[in-house]
Amino acid sequence: DTYSDGRDINTIIGFEITSGDEGSPKSRAPQQTEGTSRLLYAPHSKDSLFLHTTISDNTLPAEENKKTRGIPVDSANFKEVCKEFGVKAYIDGTDNLYMDAKVSSENNGVWTPDGGPRFWPGTQTLDFYACAPYGYKDSVNCNNKSISIDYTVPKSATTDEDAKAQPDLMFALASCNVESVNGKGCVPLTFKHALAAIQFKAHENSIGTIKSIKIKNAQGSGNCTYDGKTFVWELKGEPREYTQDFNVDVDKNSLDVTAQMPEATFMMIPQNLDNVSIEVAFVKEDSTTHTLEGKLGNNMWEPGKRYTYNLHQSQPNP
């Protein structure tokens, strides 16, 4: 097959993408580990909640995929959530920019750049640097087969909906030429998550309404560098707090707080949690409101991981 000007159609640059570490989303479930329990308490009160942490790869079951910003992205929902990504390509070993494009067109798993086809430069190798969501493309620096960005976790402008304003920031790197790709001219891009996803569930012994959840004293700015294997975050600035209104009722049939509002997943910068605390505004069955708070202790948030905090009114079984 040839293109309209006679060039081989297989010399058109396209992209095949995966997102995260999940492999095939239909065949591999996220690997989970159990974290420690932390006590949330109300001063001068006997009321308390325990936070029991479950840690897994940042992936979501297909039924949780929504067309909303702020939802953790995986291969199954990339098109619906991200819709587009940015990519730059340099001639390998040089600062010669060969392509700088938005990519938003997908057909049968192949993504093509906007503005018409781009062709491989003979057999020369190209270094590709990709960023999603697309809006962050011009904020990244690309050089020496790494990508970096100065990043600040967004806050909502006027309401306590900070989590809804926070995207799942992802990068992908690849170096290849027309001879090394899969015969269709397609570059394999594996997007990796730069942030940690924070979600919440309630235990069946914690019946009531979760009014709001606040993450306090967390670092919200830093520089991130990704070399295709590892994310390195250098934190800067003063700690901040992030609040999300939920007003979600929890009972034995609807315990997953974040699943009822998956777009309200906090997307936070990886960091040490020594000084970070969680505050939960909780309305009990008797209609009394309690604000409970506790520190997360000497743990870490790591890039590409999903941390699910399970709320218990009693100490969970080990």
C-alpha cells in the first residue's frame, strides 16, 4: 500500500500505547499489599476511625472507567479519559526536533498525529518523548533520553473539589526507527504514572455519611525527572492541604467511597508521609457530625501506586 504521494504507508509514524504497569488489562489483576493501620481521632471525644491501607498498581476495573478528568488512567480507559497526548521526537543523539505534535486520532488501536501524516526519516532513529494529559506538553523538558517537569498539584479555584482538579500525569519514552518497529510503522509507547493515586473505602462497621476528606500538610510542588525506568521527585515549597467534598452515604451495599465518585481520586506527588495527615468529616447514623484526624506516619507514597485507605470504626483484624 502507498500513500497519496507514492510513499509506502508503513513509513507513516503511528503510536500504539499502553498505560501503567498492568500488561493486558483483561488478564492481570493489580497486585495488592497490605499497609499499616492508623488511628483517626476527634480531640476530647471517644470517636475514632482506623485507616487501614491497601497498596496496588494504579489500575482500575473496567466498570470504574468514566469520561472524567481526575480518574486514574489505564489502557482500557486511556482514550476516554485522556482523549489526546503530546509527543516530541528528536533525531537520536541530537537536538534536532523532528516532530512536535498533538495526538488525538485513534483507529483500531493506532494513534496518529494531528495535522496530517508524519513519515519516518529513512532509517534514522528517533527519540520520542510523550506526555499526557496533553495540556502539560509545553511544560516538559526533553533531553538526553529523559523527561522532566516542574509540577504543582492543582487545587479547585472556588470549591472544595481539589481531587477532581488533579490529573493522572503520565510520561512515555521510546527510541526506535522504521526497521525496529512492528512492521506498521507504529511506535510502542508505555505511559507510566508520575503520581500516587489516593482513594478511600469504608468498612461495613462504619455506617454513615462521608462529608469530606482532607489531605493535610502534604508537599504539593516539585520537579519530576523520568528516564524511562525511574521517577525522581525533588520536592519544593511549603506543604499544602487538599480537600474534596464527597457527601457520600456508606452502608453495607455501598462501601467504596471513591467508586461512587471515581473522579475524586486524589493524585498526589510521591513523598514521605511523616507529617501528612488525613481529616475525615463523618456523619454517624445518629446524625452527629465528627471531624476525625490522624497522621499517616513513616510511610511513602510512590509513583504509579494506588493507595486505598479503608475506614473502620474499630481496629481491623490483622
